[in-house]
Amino acid sequence: MNDATGDGPRGDEHESAYALLQRGLELLRKRHFAQAAIVLERADRAEPGKGSILEALGRAYFNSGQLDRSRAAFEALLEVDPSAHYAHFALGQSLKRLGRASEARTHLRLAVALSPASPLYRGALQRLGPAPAADAASPDDVSPDAGSASTT
């Protein structure tokens, strides 16, 4: 049976993870974020733990307003590659929108540290503003900075 989002000859249930990823990326380019998420979920089921799929899936979730799913996808991507600066940035943005500013700040700092030349990452961290005085002095705010990049 052909998939409703299939526009090529491989719209069946045996479509490869690569073909699903390509279709999902095309849907992202066309700004069909919820449809992209559906296709990319299939790709993730076909090939779990693949970084390129997780990144695209996280972007689809984020742009379709599925922030908790976006957070989970970028956390999974960081389990695969803890040094993925874009994943830290995107996780920070997801956490920020979920109202978890302290956690967002940690990941945005890591994104900036991993890719210091990125004005996108620096701007996102600056827009978040400084840490509240209570958070800045808290040992709980300091230890996740060191642990986030090394725990997988």
C-alpha cells in the first residue's frame, strides 16, 4: 500500500532508511514539518541511533511545535555524538521553549564552546540572558556543564 506522503516509486513499507531520510529532508525544505516528522520516525525505526536521522527528526519536531519530542531526539543525538555542537544548540533551544532556562543555558554554552565562531549559537546564548544570581552560585548549575558533554 502506498504511503500518503510518498511521491516516488518507493512509497511502500519496505522503503530504505536512506530514502525515508531523503523524503523527510525534502518535506523539511518545503516546511511540511509534521509530515516530515512522520516520515523521519519511520526512518528512525528502520535505522535507530543514526545521527543524520535524529538531527532531521529533532528539527521536524521542533518546527512542528513538538518540543518534548524535539528535546528527546536531540538528547538521543547527543548520546550518539556528545560533541555535536548543533545538537547542543538545538537541545538548548528546545529546553528554552519548554521553560527550562538553566538546562538550556548549559547546552547553549556547550554549543558555543564547541563552535566558538558561530554567531547563531552566541546569539541564542545572549538572548537567553545571564544566569540568575541564585543559579550562578549553585553547584548544581556548575556540575552539569562538565557532565553533559561526557555522559552518554
